[in-house]
Amino acid sequence: MSTVGELRAAGYQHQPLRTEMRENLLAKLRAGEDPWPGLHGLEDTVIPQIERALIAGHDIVLLGERGQGKTRLLRTMVGLLDEWTPVISGSELGEHPYEPVTHASQAAAAMYGDDLRVSWKHRDERYAEKLATPDTSVADLIGDVDPMKVAEGRSLGDPETIHFGLVPRSHRGIVAINELPDLAERIQVAMLNVMEERDVQIRGYVLRLPLDVLVVASANPEDYTNRGRIITPLKDRFGAEIRTHYPLELDAEMAVIRQEAHLVAEVPEHLLEILARFTRNLRASSSVDQRSGVSARFAIAGAETVAAAALHRATRQGEDQAVARVVDLETAVDVLGGKIEFESGEEGRESEVLTHLLRTAVAETVRQRLRGLDLALLVDAIEAGAMVTTGEQVPAREFLAGLPVLGESELYTDIGDRLDATSDGELAGAIELALEGLYLARKIGKDTDGSETVYG
């Protein structure tokens, strides 16, 4: 269908944006389809609030600390738009052929009638995102007079001299503003008419454009005092203010890491669990500034770092398979400290705090994964003088070859079975976890010298 006449003949019905999103959301819910793929840990808290807000047709502001999935939530709303929608060909604001709103489109509709040309826009093109910065101007968001058009001979009173900003260009779509408090207050004032009266004001022009746009925004609650604030009249115009949060359950935390981390080597499940527990311990620590939060990106970057350490070792030592082990966790701590904001009284103790909380996470994982497994034979062998050497450059086969012989015991196999180890690298990682657990339980000793670690 390439003309308005063909659209009408086909019985095409136009729906306002909010109606379109409401109907598509309800259709997904009826069909049992997840409208929010890739979002974990928010199913029973944040997402129902967002769904109710969209059904009500409200503009939304999400409040939460960094790394809580606010931007992903906003971008996922695109999936509630129709996949394709008709627009007037060449129209600046992507207007619907049945409802032209600019002077130029209205003139074209009057001239061509049912022969008005129609193009089709994909839903991805109906989402616009702006990171609010202090230098953002009214022209960026709303628009301004275009001096080039004036120079072409148009008069200043001609509406066609206006260059529209991001919000009008998002007509019939979603406009997302990240870190809204960073917008200067005078810029926020310019949004008031857009969100209530749905018109725009540009240098004295009052254009009664019936903008059909959903405004969504994100903000860190601390920004109200640190860098800026959302002015009260603008807050009042958002129909829904929704607080986000970090995953409440360990499984959801691990699911986020699996989904978001780009791993260059195999990272076993028990290491992902350690990183997830490590992150959650940091969020509960009084040594960490909880106002800035501990982002999910911390654990994601940690998983990517241990995977890189495994690939580095496999490449240098000629291993067939790169598998991350407990020894690689230290490499993550070395580079992730800068992602955490510590309380002022902890200056100089940052490494100590990180190391302690990582060891706590390892101990918790050992208790969970190896509960009920009798490691007494391994402890006895080490107490009898056996030593086990590992390190970030010790290959898995060399580590396994250096393990003490336990007679006919199947202990090493049992440890591997508990952690689903099927290769030398995975088995080495599983036994290394058991050794670290014994060390943390003070049943064996450990000495680290440079890149080499000896349990004995």
C-alpha cells in the first residue's frame, strides 16, 4: 500500500500511540508472551508497575542506582509498537497519513487527496534516546528557527522556518531521556508544554501541533542532590514514577551475568556464582558507598576479565581449551576496584575490603556447591606433607598431575561430578575451588608468591 487511498480501501485503522502500545501489551499478556525479554529479577516488582503505567497511558520516569537496567527497560518498550506503521512520504515528523499535523503535510494532503504517497516506518525508527547533559539546549529537544531557511527568503513568521528538535521528531513514537536531572532547569521548563498541552513553543512561535509522543526518562535518586534535580512541575507531569532495584535473588543476578557478559573462554557456573555473591556482598557492605550503588556491570566485567585471564593462560601454555579457574578471580579484583565508590573512612583499605568480600563469596559458594562432600582424605594428604601448586600461568594438566595420590579414592571424580566438570580444565577448576574452600575454612594453608600459589 503506497497511497492513502489504498490504505483506506484496505480498511487500515489508525490508533493513537498510547492505544497502540496498550493493545499490543495486552495482546502479549493474553498470549502468555513475555513483553520484557532479557530483564531478570524485576518480574514481580518493577515490571507490573510499568505495565499498569502503560495501560493507563502515562509518561514514566524510572528512578534507580546505576546498573539496574533502567535503559534496557526503556529500550524494550519498542517491542510494544506495531512492527511497521504508515507515514506521509517525506514528512519531517513522520505523521500518519490520516492525521497530518505540520503545515507542509497538511498542504500536501489537500493537494494530492487519496493519491498522497505513503511510506512505512519500522518500530525501531520510532524510538529516540537522548543522554541529558548540562550543555543540552532547548533547540536540541524542542527546536529553533533555522537561519538557512530564513536566508532562502522565507519570512520569520513562516512556520516552515522552524527546525524541529528531538521531541517533535519523535511524533508517534517514544522519546527517552537518560539521566533527566542533568538537564538544566530552564531546559526542563521547555518540556512542560510538551508533556501537558502537547504543543511546542519556539522563540515566540506557538505551534499547536498535536504531538503524539510518549516521554520516558531515567534518573538516579541521588542526582536530586548531587548534580541537579527534576523540577517539581515536570515531576508532576509524569504519570508514573517507578523505583527500580538490583536483582533480589542470586539466580537472577547470575542470569544477568550470563546474558550480558561477552566471554572469550569458558567460565564455569560456580565462578559466575562467586562473582554474583561478591557483587551482592559489596552492595551489603558498610564500607561501600551505597548511594552510588554497585552496578550489575561490576559482575559482568568480572566475568569477562576471568575469561580473558583463562584465554591468556591457554594461549601462553598451549592448552587446548581455555577454562577459567578460581585463581583467575584475583585478576578481576585487581582491575575492578575503580568501579566501586568506597566510604570516605575506608581510604587505603579498598583492596583489603575487596579481598575479604571475595573470600566470603568463595566460602559461601563452596558451602553451597560442595555441601556434604567429605574432603578429609585431601586434608590428610596435605597435612602429611603433600603440596599443590597452582597459579594464573599453571595449565590445568600440570595442576592435576601435581595433586596428591589418594589411593583408590574417587574424591577428585566426586568433586568434578558435583560441579559438572567434563574436561581437564573444568576438573582443575573444581578441585581448585575445593582447595580454596579448605583454606578459607582454615583446614590447610596457602602461600602466594607472585603468580604462583601453593596449598600446603
